[in-house]
Amino acid sequence: MANAISTFDLERLAKKYGVRIWLCRRIGRRWSFIEGAGAERVLPSELIYESAETGVFVQGEEFDEAGIKAEVCSLLQPPTAVC
Amino acid sequence: MHMVNDKLSTSAWVNNVIKPEEYEKYLDNGKDFIDDDKIWQQINDSVEPSPERVREILAKSFNVQTLDPTELATLMKVRDPELWQEMYEMAAKVKHKIYDNRIITFAPIYCGNFCVNNCLYCGFRADNDKEKRTKLSLAQVRDEAEAIAGRIGHKRVIAVYGEHPETDADFIAESIKTIYSVSVKTRKGHSEIRRVNINAAPFSVADLRKLQEVGIGTYQVFQETYHHDTYKKLHPADTIKGNYPWRLYVHHRAYEAGIDDVAIGCLFGLYDWRFEVMGLLYHAIELETRFGVGPHTISFPRINPASGSPLPTDPTYNKYLVSDEDFKKLVTLIRLAVPYTGMIITARERQEVRDDVMFCGCTQTDASTNIGIGGYAKNTGKQDIDEQQFMLGDTRSLEELIRDLAKRGVITSFCTAGYRCGRTGDQIMDLLKKGHEKHFCKLNAILTYREWLDDFAGEETKKLGEAVIRKEIEEVRKKTPTIFSKKLYDLTMSYYERISNGERDLYI
């Protein structure tokens, strides 16, 4: 599976929203790490996007959840994806 | 005639397993990464170190840096018992720094004992006529998983298979799906197996993809011995297992297939333990260097009596058997050499050995273990040497183990969170090396311990467990907000409350 979101985009989103963000592939009941950006912190992992194959997790203290969700969804076309 | 045809088809299957092109590309001028002469030279050239030199090396371990082989060889030369005591204590500190105050538990499920190989130390070997051969049907696999999840309360298993067309990659994939599909009602909630690791033959990339697609946890393959000549003597050349590099490079193929947690190990007692520990380190370094991800776990079983095995397990006849004292040393050395890795000590070991060595850096162990095929559902409480791969040394139940750990202030964890939110591969390596993962370990240990106590514990165990859980929660509270943010603390406590009210499988 090709990465559904570029390294550049992950780094940009991590910086803009002050979060750790990472892309995963869904395999059965597990999420397998593909790539991420932003510093690791001891915070809850929030699944902000998921499709049949892909998931995007975010860790952050105070961040604009709606804003980052909207940006991730617009990057991860097709628009039928469940956000 | 039917039997002849079966033999022919098995023989055809065997001939088609090894794909030389899948390991030859990794060889350097035809050689693999285990250089026997170099390892012996490193061991022989090292001299007894000064206490200062030992402490320098221990400081490197504590900073979660993999040791280089000459440093490991140097530690092997320590003779002063007081320095060894420091090393035992440092191994425990390193483990605590990376994984906190928790021990993960699991159960093995033996799914079949058909095997085409003839390893001289193994009860499953093809020439062992005493072994009663069988394979679980998928319905029986379900029965086993239900017994483990519903009666004992484990959330993690390692499914074990011999190398045979009866238990090929397609069968393994189906059995994993079956195990994952189980859910059993418990006292206050429900229980299921949330992580299925496997111990199986070294497969091709194509077969490994089948296993990856059904969501296996860790793929565990042991080299058994890293010493080439010993390997050759113990694994007949006309068998699949006789091919050393096919086995050695299976973790490389697993990474190629997209499996991001692999586990290595060797069977101590086949060759000199010092060489084997060096081999494990070289293996870890090779995986880290080539893929950026070292072994998720390392195992270090010692050879035990096995049905029909011609290999002596009496020290008079086998000079490589590892004494309890040397076993404690080798476990400590592995922890210090590969500080980030998980380490598994199993019920092969006697209770007194396990209770001692577990605190030299081990992170995982099994309990209520039954290694007979279909043994959990039968639940006879007896071991039969002709129905299992070897004899167990510690038959404590999970509840007994949890109670013993609780008396020592240790929390038993059923956490499987990491691989369900992408803390795998490079990401988990990074978290482990920076010492962040322990914080997730702590919180998820609390949540899963609460589940187990409510669903399975007897009164005495519950009382001991409540004291442990109160202590752990208090530690988290004290570290909020310096280590744990207010947001994380509040979320954990809300999950804790919901679990106490019967919800299950909430994790951080």
C-alpha cells in the first residue's frame, strides 16, 4: 500500500497543530505503524480518521481537533472516507 | 496406498518450501552475519574488567543503548560476585526504566505436533514414534481459546505449530482468525484474546503475508543454536530445518512481508551459552541496522527432557547444559546487551528459578500453561510427555502467579494496547528507547488488572491485587501533571471507572 498521506503533510500538520501525528494501516484488529511526525509525548492516542485500510492517530494536549480532522480528511480522498 | 500418497505429497511439499533467492540476497560474499570465529575471538580476547569499566558499560545499558559485542564479551569475564550483584540490580533497573513495574502474561496454545523435521532435541521430531500426532480442528482451536480467555482470563496467546503441510500458513491464518473471533462472558464483562503471537516455521515472504493479513501480533522463530557446526549436527541436512540461513533470515522476510514485530531466541543447552548470547546480540544488531527495528522480544529457553529425544539432558553427558547460576547470568547479560527488548521467561523453568530470574529484567511470562495439544479444553491437570514437546517446570495457575507477584508489589498486565494504536515497528522502538513506553505500560496495566481482578480473582487474590492497584494509581496521581498530563490522568480514571462498571477493553 502506498502511503496515503505524504511525509511533508504529516510534518506540516504536526507543526501547525502542535501534535504528534501518525499514519497506520489497519490489519484485522491491529493498527500497524507506517509513518509519523512530531515529538512523542505521554498522551492519549486519538483516532481522528479511519477508512477500511488506513487510520490516522493524533496525540496532543490542547489542539484544534476539528481543524486537523478536516485537513486530514481533505488529504485522504476519496471523499467517501468515513471521518 | 493412501499412506504412500500422503508421504509423497508431504515430500513434494517439503521440496517446495525453501526459496534460496529470499535469503541469498542478504548474504555477504555467501556468508551470513554470524561469524563463529570472530565471536570466539571476542570472547577469548576479553579480559576481566575493572569495576569502573563494568560501570561504564552498565551506564550505557541504562541509557538504553545496545551494547557492542566486545562490551558484552567483557561483561562475561566478570568474576567478582559483588559486581555480578550490581549487574543483576542494573538489569532490573533497566527493565523498570523501559517497562515499569509490570509483568505481562500469556498462554501458549499448541495447535499441532506434526513435523517434517528431525531435530535431535525435540519431542515433535518426525522419527519419534512415541509421540501421539494430532492437529486441532478449528472447532478445537476455538475450544482452547474459550478456555484460555473464559476460564483463565488471559488476553494474549502464542500459538505454536510444527512444520508440516497439515499446519501450513493457510491453516495458521485460519486458526488465528478463529482465536480472534472468541468472546466469552465473564463475571462482570467479557473476555477475549486480543493479541495472537505465533511460534512457527520459517515461512516464505508470500506465506508470511498471509499471516500478516490476519493481524498476527509477534512472529517468533528461534534459531535454536547460532553455532554453525552444532546447528548442522542437530538438524539433519535432508530436512528443511537443516538449512541454517533459511531460518536465520526469516525475520528479514517477515519485515519484507509487513510484519513489524518479530521475536528471536535460542535453546540453551545445545552449545556454549556465552556464544549463544553473543549470537542473540549479533542478531538484534543485524535487525536494528538493516530495518531500524530490533527484536520485539528475546526468549532463552533451556533444554528440558523431551519424549524420544536422544540428546542427553543429564550434565554428565551434555557439557553445554546451563546451570541455574549461569542461567541467571545469561538472562542478565541479554537484558543489559539489548536494553529495549521484551524478554520472556517461561514455565519450562522451575518455580524457584523463575521467581529469581524474572527480576533480572524479564518482561513476560506464561501461567496456567498447558502444552498438550487441546490441553486447556481437556483440563486434566496432568502432563503427558508423549503428548507434549517437553516437560514443564512450573505448573502454577495464573491466579497463583498473580498472587505471588502481588506479594512482591508487582502488577500483572494484560495490556495489548500498543499494537492497536500503531505503537509498533519504528514507533515502538523510539518510545522504548526514550523511556516513554513505560508510562503507557503503567496505565494499561492498571486498566487490564482491574478487568482481571473483577472477572477472575478469588477473594485472597483480589485483596492482594487491590493493594497493588491502589499503589499504582497513587504513583500515577503523584506524577500528574509532571509525567502524566491532567488530560491523560482524567481519561485513565474515567476508563477505570467504566471498567469497574463492566465495560471492557478500554486502553490508552
